[in-house]
Amino acid sequence: MATHIFNSSIHSLQAMAVLICTAAALSMVLTRLLIVWLPKWGMVDKPDFKRHIHTRIVPRGGGLGMLVAFVTVSAIFFGITASGGDAKSWDMLKLLAPLAILLPLGILDDRCGLRARTKFLFQTLAALAAYFLGFRMERCLGIHFLVWISLPLTLFWIVAFINAFNMIDGVDGLAAGVGIISSVCMGTTALMLHQYRLALLLAVFAASLLGFLYYNWNPARLFMGDTGSMFIGYLLAVTGLCINARIVSVASIGIPLLACGIPVIDICLAIWRRIFHPSVSQAPPETEPSFFRRLAYLAARLGTADQSHIHHRLLRHFQNNQRKTIYSIYALALCMGLIGIACCFLPNNNLLLTLVIILGTFSFILNRVAFIELWNTTEALYGSFQSAHAGIVISYVINPLWDLFCIVTAYAIATRNIPISMGCLLRYVVILMVVLFCSRSYRVFWNFAVSDDYFRLGYTLILGFIIARCSDFLFHYNHVERLHSYAAGIAVALILLERLFIHYFRNTQIKRHVQSQPDDCKLVLTAIVGVTPLARLYRNLLDSDLERAGQERIVGLIDQDHRFVHSYCYSMRVLGHLNDLEYVIEHDHIGKIILTQRLPEKETQLIQDTCRKHNVALTTFNYQEKTI
């Protein structure tokens, strides 16, 4: 009977409208009262003109109003339906219980200001309470987790969401607006999954945020404080776990992440930035720090605030126009949320397409907003990547582990649906790893590899698979047709791609360094005369010189042979013939010409006159052996 009443009411738009309007109205009334009460309680935010963008004293802790409105409406409605015999309504009531930990924590922080470690401890306790109440990350990507994996993943998920919304609460109306968009997107997903109670809960939550947003809109009359931001982060984290438990495909984890994409990206960038940025690092002691001291320094860096969040960058871009900033973030959050909803329509068995959509969306946005983090990472990794220590780690640790993984994966794919003993697979893997270790593959510093090393690795792998194939005759194994050829194709492709990625990563570090130079650094555009090995050598030397790489960039080549024109040699475009030198200088704004080959006197004089006419520097580059 109670279930029938619940279902009839939940499907009634009128009943939903009453609940939503009640939550919004109650939130608005309580928020209006808090504007008067909070200053009397000493809960105000004073501008420090360093990180804060407001210039007047504003009441802080307004999130208390929307939290009370949401809990009141939800508890009354789900309490009535639960007392009537609807067992699933108890889950919605249990979801509210950990707020009893976060509410006093947020009020104390807004009133007195608490240390980051204290807040982190109580946030973890709230997440632990949610876990034991049944809100857990028990599966992801179709994989079911054991308790010792599920527990830390759940704690990390909830605490990360809480702090993510805390970090984006830096512009009037931002956290509340993004919370509304995220809750609407997740509520729509819950409706599509026939999770009507969860959808109603998220609708009431969005209405409560909307009532608060009326007074938090720019210029804000009060701030939500940590009371509100932790409340938003916690509720969206737990409802995301509910959606994850309901969906059996890869979209289960992708939908909550996309619906809350902006806060998720912002906290990931903050962690990335604070680890690599030297300005937020704590000064190390004189002596070599211990492992625990290093962990303490890392924790200190992660807890250091900065002004490089997404909203700070957009504020600088829009010249401190807060409304343009939040409109831009709203639009981006809505696009990501719609992509998350679209993932619900994908077939459950289409794992690859879902992964491409989710990862592609995040990588597309990260590639455009993470320029500060990419620059800091480049500066931190470039020097160490050129060192012998990095080469040893790559050659003797990373590469063997990757090769082992690739070989096992290749045979696992090649033998699917084929009965084969574990002893045979182990024999194949051992043979291949022994062949690789006996070759010179693991003595090559792959951060300084040349093309010969890649070819040598390729035929070494092929030789290993041939030996593995021959071992079948020795052990009288009933050979499966084309087993080793399939496995060889997969393993060789994966292993060579990893080695090529190392080379690509090194070159990318150099290019990012060049592209990220300060505006006052004058970049000289250079053209090389002569399609010769010296041209390639000069380019390689320039790429390896971190200081010069930011001051000079090679535009292309010039040669006296017409057949080279408009082609690519040594990965550089041939811009034209020697007779086109004047046009090339004017068209490509060349500031430096380098001669890498000996030319007849007439052509040399032509180059000198042209460079003198256009005020272009002219140099020669040669490499000769001299006896000392």
C-alpha cells in the first residue's frame, strides 16, 4: 500500500512541484534570515586583498540555510513514505546521516577557521560513515572490488568531491550554479534508470541551491562558506555512488565524473600544480629529509592555496568580470553534463566507444586549461628526463615491467576461447623475457635511442616468438594455428609504441618549453641553407639545448636543388630555392640564415647581399674533426 502511494506520488508532477517549491522557498527564507544573523554570530568573510576578490565584509556560512531546507523537506517526505512501509526510502534517509558530521565541521570552520588536516580528518569520518551505511564504490568498469579496495576508493571519492566543490567556491554564484547543473544532470540520469527516489532527492537538492543562489548571485549578499561547499560535494559524491551501483557499464563511473566535471578537473589540476610548482614548495631542511619528512612536505604543498584555479584564470581573462566568468563555466559544465547523459544511451557492451567519449572529453578540456600545469611539469621533468638516472629507471624497471605486461596481454588475447594450459603460457613468457634480457634491449637508454635501436628491438621480439614456437615441438604441444603470430603482432606493436612514446615525450617536453616562453622573450626565426646531415645535426643540437630552444626556432630549409622545394627533409619543410631567398625572408619573417654546405662564390655572395639588405643575421655551421 505504501509503495503504491509512493509510486503514485513520485510520478505525480504536482507532488514533485510542491516539494521542489517548498525546498526553494524554505531555502530562500532561511538564507535571507542568515544575512542578518551571521554577522551577529561573528561569521563574516573579511577581504585580505591577496586571494579574495571581494572588497567588502560579507557574511559567511550561508550554506547552512540550504542545508537545513534540504534536510527538512527530504526527511519529512521520505520519513512519511518510509514509515508507510517503503523500504527504499530508508536509503534516502540514511544518506542524510553523515551530514551530522559535516554540518558542525562547516560551521566551526566558517566561524573560527580550522586547519586543513582537521577538516580532512572529519571529512574522512563522514565518508567512512557513508560507507558503512551502504554507499560504496563496489564496482567500476565492470570489475567488482573486494572490501580492502572498495573502502579506500569510497573514502577517496567522497573526500575528493567535498574538497573539489570547496575549491571552486571562489566566485559569486559559481559553486551553487555548478551544483545545480550537476544535480539536474545526475537527476535526469536517475530518472532514465528508473531511480525515482534518487531523482526526487536531487530535484529537492537543486531547488535548495536555487533558493540560496538568489542571494549569492553577483554581487553576493552572503557566501555559502565551507558549510555549503562541503554539503554540495558530499551529496553529489554519494548520489554518484548510487548511480554507479545502478549502471553495469563503464558509463557508471563516467556519468558522475562528467556531471561534476568542472570541480573534478579543478581539483586534479590543483593537485598536479601544487606538486610540481616550486613557488608552493616548503623549504627543505639542510640535511637529506627522511621518507616521512618528504610526505610532510608533500602534504604541505597540497594544502597550500593559490590563485590558479579555473575561475581565477577566467577572471584574469575577462578582466575581473565575474558574470562572464560564471557564464563560461556554467556553459562548460552543462556541456559536460549533457555528454554524461548521452553516455546512458550507449550500449553496455560498447566499452571502447564509452571510454573514448569520456576520456576524450576530459583530455580535450585539460589540453586547453592545463597550460600552467603542463609548463610546470615540463620544467620539473625536462632536466631529470635527460639524466642517466632516468635512463636507468626506464631501461631496468619500467621497460621490463611493461614488456612483461604486453607479452602476457598478447597471449591472453590470442588464446581467448582457446583451451591452453597455464604451463604453456608461462613457458612462452619466460622464453621471451630471457631473449629480451640476453639481448642489448635493456642496456639501451631509450630516452636517447636512435632508429637502429627500434629495429633491433623489433627483430629481437620476433626471434623470441620464433623460439617460443619451436619450443612447442620440443614439448610435443598440439600447436594452435597462428597463436604465436597473433601474439607477436600484438606484443611487438605495444612494446614499440611504448618505446616510441618515450621519444615522443622527450620531444614534447622541448616543444612545450619553446611554446611557453614569456612574452618578453624574443624568438628568432631561422632558415637553414642546404639539405644536408649538418642541417639535421643543427636541429638536434638546438632541440637538446633548453636555453636556446626558447630563443630560436627553425622554420625550414632552403636548397639550390629545385626538386626539394615544398617537400619535407629531416622533418623540416623545404621553403624554396636559393633564388626565392628574398621572398622566404619576407614571407616567413626570417631573422637568421645558417649555411650548412659549401656553395659556389656566386650563390654565397647572393645570400650575403640579401641578408645585408633585410638586416638578417648570417652564420655558418660545420662539424670538423681536429687533431689536438
